[in-house]
Amino acid sequence: MTDRLATIRNKKKTLAVGLMSGTSLDGVDAALVEIEGSGTEIRYRLVAFHETPFPEGLPGALLAASESGGGTTEEICELDAILAVVYADAVEAVAKKAGVSLDAIDFVGAHGQTVRHLPEPRERFGVRAASTLQIGNPSALAKRTGAVVVGDFRSGDVALGGQGAPLVPYFDYVSFHSTEKNRALLNLGGVSNITILNKNHPAEKTLAFDCGPGNMLLDRVVHAFFGEPFDRDGAYGSRGEVDEELLDALLEADEFVAAPPPKSTGRERYGESFLAPFRDALGKLDPYDATATLADYTALAVWENYVQHVRDETPIDELFVSGGGARNKAIMNYLQTRFGDAPVENVESLGLSSDAKEAVCFAVLASETLRGTPTNIPRVTGASRATVLGAICLP
């Protein structure tokens, strides 16, 4: 099997699948990617992209398992195995869409589904340790697909004192850094994270962090009022008026926004427990106004992070947005209002599918793991040093 890894490393071009299922819980994104080179010389081409919806009932089970205090060990054990099957189906689906056989795939990069992210060290039994848990068993996935699988990307960084997130900044730098303009790359999934690419900075000086809720709070409100899983194209939010009093109250209650980077978060912070104190206030609003207010809060959290933690060092010239939130016209309009003269555009204007970006990222990160290239950025995560990320599982 070591020969197989050597073969992959020695290939001029490899064919990989990147898998991503995030806090939005809407399914598995699979990107089939052709990759050549490494580091700043890396080149990649998106061959095919496919979205595989979760089986009915699985999102609810994952949501329950990822809430603070939720999920028994038995449930999480079962979900770990179930997700490996769902991920394998996603690999097969994207390969079929591209008309290639599974045997042609050199490796798979699988982020896994985060059910717990506790990057701040806690003490138990006289031992201090930070922790993070992504399920979707990469070893089982390797056996089911017959491909080398790289998974468990976050744990190594956390072991070195880092937040284990965000991991996209390395990919953002090698893909989108400009020597002419200061760029920001914003991903709006369940949570929002931003990468700041200063035109004069090398990769190791890149700044990036989680900003706060992306679509997570908004999706809950839309489901409560309209029975829909999300606000498609921002149709509901665009019809409403923002309630400034509630907007201010949300910001005041959100300690994460003001916290300095490095920082990362997830559903353990922006789940039901965050919204519970505001249920009465939300219930008194017109449903469209409530939706507009939560959409604007997503934009406000990003803006406040920029003002407090970024602007003095890097005033951005342009902002590019990816993830499900990039299709939400209400959020995009609120972002543009706040960022003023800096144009706010979908990342697709840079030549990469907004929906596929994170899946492509994990194909690239897996490639770098197999080549022994460090892909965390200590300034971003707070880790004590740069390190190779991920666990390699053989088929």
C-alpha cells in the first residue's frame, strides 16, 4: 500500500474528490478535481460537481447530535458509520456524473461532519486538552470507495494549541491572492468565516477566522415562520424591514463577535440556546421582518468583525462571497450596504463555483497532505507551528 501512496505523489496530475458537509446540514457537496503541483504553484481544475441530499431524517439526527448536550455515544457511533455510506454514495455520484470510474480516482479528501468543536482546553482527570470531533469514518469510506482517503483535518492543529479552524485560508491564498488589491473571501455556510488577503502579505501573514452565524440562525427562523429549510434566494428577507432594536440586542448578546482572533465556532454556540432569549421578540414581528433582521444580523456580524479586527491592518478593496449565503440576495444586499465602496461579489466572478468551493478546498488540502505540505496557518488558528494536517486511510 505504501507503493500506492508513492504512485500518487509521483504523478504529475492526480484526480481527487473533495467532500464537504457543513453546519447547514443540507447534504454532501462532492467535487471531482484534477490537481497538479503543490504550494503556491498548485493548479487545479474542477471536473464535475454534485450535491447529494441527506436521506430523510438524517439532518434532524445530526442537528440533535451537534446541539450542546445532545447525542448519545450510541447515536454518534451509528451516525459515524451512516455518514461514511452517504459519503461513498456521493463519491460514486460525482464520478458517474463525470463519466469516470472509481478506479480512476486517486484519493478523496473528506472533511466530515462536525458534531463537537471545543478548541479551548478544558481540564478533566487532571489533564488539560482541547477537542474536536468530525464523524463520517474516513477508514470505512476508504474501504467502500477503494480510494485513499484523507480525513480528520482539524485534530492535528488542535493538538498544537490551535483552533482547528478555519482551514480554508491556505486554499484561499494559493487560489486568490492578488498583488494589486486587498481581498476578503467570505464563506456563508451555517457559520460565516472570512479570509483576509493583504496584497503585500505572504501566506503565513494571512488573517482568517470565524465571524459568527452564517445561515444557521436565519434558517431556524425561516423554518419556524414559513416551514421552509432556508430562505431561497433571500425571497422572504428581501420583503421585510429590519427591526433595529432586535438587531442591536442580538449583537449585544453575541460575545463571539467582539472576541479577537484566532477564533472558531459552530452549532454549539449558534444553536437553539442562542435564539431562545429572543423567541418572544421574534414572535411579535411580522415574519418577513424577522427574516430580514436575521439576514442583516449575518451581515452585521461580518462587518463588526471587519471593523474591530481587520480594517486597521487591511482595508479591503473587494469582498467575494461563497457558500449558500452567496445566493441569498437579502444578505448580499446588506453586506454591500455595510461595505460601501468595496464591491461585494459572488466568488464565481473569480472563476470558481460558489457551491463547490469548500469541496474543492478539501481535495486540495488532501493533495497537500499526501505531499507532506503543511496547510494550517498558525496566525489563523493559533497553533504553535505549521503542520501537515489530516489522517491518511488506505483502502
